[in-house]
Amino acid sequence: PCGTIRSNTERGIFGTMAPPQDASPLPTAAAAQVHTGSATILSSVSGTETREYAVQIVSVEPNEPQGRNLRLAVTDDALLAQTGGIVQSGSPILQDGRLVGAVTHVLVNEPTAGYGILIENMLAAAG
């Protein structure tokens, strides 16, 4: 085990874990800093290697109540070729060098699109 889960909610899984030894923390973005345009998601579609894949933030809805604050579109050719689109809910979303949120919903009928929750809303739910 690398940690413990305290709660699993609509706004995220909360608990504690030991950070990887080679990881550097990223600053988090306030909702007002998140904007439409280029972003990336971190995912490990190959099973072990985590890498960044290009996405677009199509819309930002900070007050959307079901964790669909960010509408995403996959634009990364390698990810589209390998998987057809988004495959991992929970993948971190990065923009402008900050952690802005995490993927929450993958659209089965439209795998090149999905939704994410803002990190600001996740942190508020964590208390």
C-alpha cells in the first residue's frame, strides 16, 4: 500500500499517500486562473509509463454542481491513435504549469471528449 483512503466522494477520493520520490509538487490553480485553450492530461495508457497528452479546455463552469466544471477535447494524435480518446477518469489536468483539476467523466459515445472537476472544488471538498 502507498496510502490510505479517508473518503470517496463525488468531488474526489481523499486520504493520504506517500509522494513518489522523484515527484515535484505543482502549484494549484484558482478557478479564476483556468481558461479555455491548451492544456494537458497525465495518463498511463501503456500501463506503467505516465506521460502528458494534449487536450483543449473547451469551457469552464466553476459552479457546475456535478463535477463537470471543465469540458475537455482530446487533441493529442498519439493518444487518439492509441486509445481513441480519454480513457482514465482521475487523470490530472495541467494548464500554464499548474494543476487545474482532474478528469471526472469520459463520454462513452464521444471518447474524444470528457469533463473534469476544478482542483479548487476538490480542495474545498477535502476540507
